[in-house]
Amino acid sequence: MQPIQCGTCGNKVLAEKFSPSHTSVQWLDDAESACPEFARRAALGEHSSWIPTCPALRDSIEKAVLEGELATDQLRHEPVPGRLG
């Protein structure tokens, strides 16, 4: 796993990319206190374990892949059904 920083809030996680649709993320801090999106949704009554992702963090991980900052040795370059690009 490699460290990735969210381009929006600065939260840091460890991430690993196995395929276009399989990304593994390990949070280093409590998601509800480290991520404004998780905090906002938790304030609305959602528990962080039911929130699938933060869009800003997901975008930061995808950007790291495109820029070669996140190793993708095992990544197969196949299109993801229903997803552009």
C-alpha cells in the first residue's frame, strides 16, 4: 500500500490499486474526524462504515494512478462497465 493525500482536504490514507474497479484503502485516522465528507454525512446520521467512499478522495487516488504516483504493476488496463474512461 502507498500513501495518498486527498487533494481537497489533505487527509492521508494508504491505497492499493488492483484493477480499474478494485481499490483498497486503509484509513490512518478515524474517517469521521479526518474527512469533511464523512463528517458531514455522519452528522446526518450515517455511520462511516456504511459510507462507500469520499468522491474527493476517490478522485485523488485516480489522479495518483494517472500520474504514476500509485504503483499499478498488477493493474490490468480494461474498461470498467458503465464507467467512462
